[in-house]
Amino acid sequence: MFDRRQILWTMGSALVASSAAGCASGQSGPAPRRVQRADFDDVAFADWTETEPEYLLYPGDEIEIAMPTATELTRTIRVGPDGRVALPLIGQAMAADRTLAELEYDLSTAYAPQLVRPVVEVTLKQAGPMKVWVAGEVRTPGVYDMPGDIDAYQAIVQAGDFLPSARPQQVALIRRGPGGVRMMRVVDLRPRRGEVIALRRGDLLFVPRSTLGELANFFTQVKAALPVGFNYTINGQYQQF
């Protein structure tokens, strides 16, 4: 169970604490060094891989649910904000956070008492908006819908660009990896000097203010509250923010 207020409060507390520490010291600290994932071993992130995990359905996705043995039940439907789809005979079914194969199995099982041959085929017709998080030292942090393929620096620009206090060469990127694990890498997003990083749905970018300690502090505090897929369930109801 995850509570939206708890997650946002945790993120806010990390930022406030690190900002207060920076004001108290009155110093900018040592020059930045190359950051390795080992700096954050206590945060328990998985090793980074570019392997793309199997697609999971999200609210807003349009899917076709075909019933070859009962064609009158075939529907093209959009996954609702609660992550569910409404279908004849069986009513509401959870679709979000399931692969197409998993949803096919769930629906076949649900239709088994109703049909002699409950064959279900699920096809993704159109993916919903690609949401990414941008937090930390940007002008307007929040959750953004990305217009098609976009890289990490373009997402920073959409969030109002870096604040003068930002450390753009040490931006943390959190991504959902194969098997639902959380992966993290630190990237250099300085304009005209940094890396070009293509984003994926559900990515989180955190821009620190000054030190490596702030970055580690942020993840240490938020790791327990941050859902792997940046969504959560309360009493069986699928939520996003």
C-alpha cells in the first residue's frame, strides 16, 4: 500500500533537509567527481541495463480484446484511470501493470464459467501518454506527459530548465528494469556538453542542488515509499500521480 501524500512528503523532506544543510555550511563543497552506482549501494538499486522489459499496460492505453470463439464479445477499449476495463459478462477487470499475455490469461480464467472455449487475444492498439517525473532543482518539478520520443535534457526544459543552484552534471535517472527492479544511473545533462539519454515511460529524473550527499540522502529517504512503476494500489484501486 502506498499513499500519495506520504511519497510527496518524503520527497519534500529530502529536499528541505539537503537545502538546510547547504545553507548551514555556507560552502559549495569540493569539485564534483565521476559518480558510480556503488556510491548508492545502500539504496539497493539494480545494475543498469539497456534491455527493455516486457510492456506493461497503463491507464490510457487502448487495447483490443478479441474473442475468436465469441466474436460478439470482442471490444476495443481504453484502460480507465483506475487501471481497469469493463467487459460484458465479467464486469470490471484489472489491466494496468499486466503484460498482454498476463491479461489474456486473467480474462480467459474469468470467462471460463461463461464460455465453453474462453479464448482471449489482447492487442495493444495505441499506447497512452508517456509520463516521466522531474524532481529537484528545476523551476517546475512534477509529472509530465512526454510528446513522443524525448531525451532527458528535453524533459528538463519542459520542467522549466535547471535552477541556478542545480548540479546538471550529476542528474540521477531512475528506471524500471526487467522483472520490475529499480535501476539508477547518474548522467551529465549540461547543455551542449552532456549526454543524450532517450527516456522511457515512468522514468524519474532528480536534479540535486550541490553535493553527492544530497543525492544519496534523497534516495535513502524516498526508496521505501517510491513504487517501482511509479503507481500504487490502495484497497485494490489502482492509482497514479
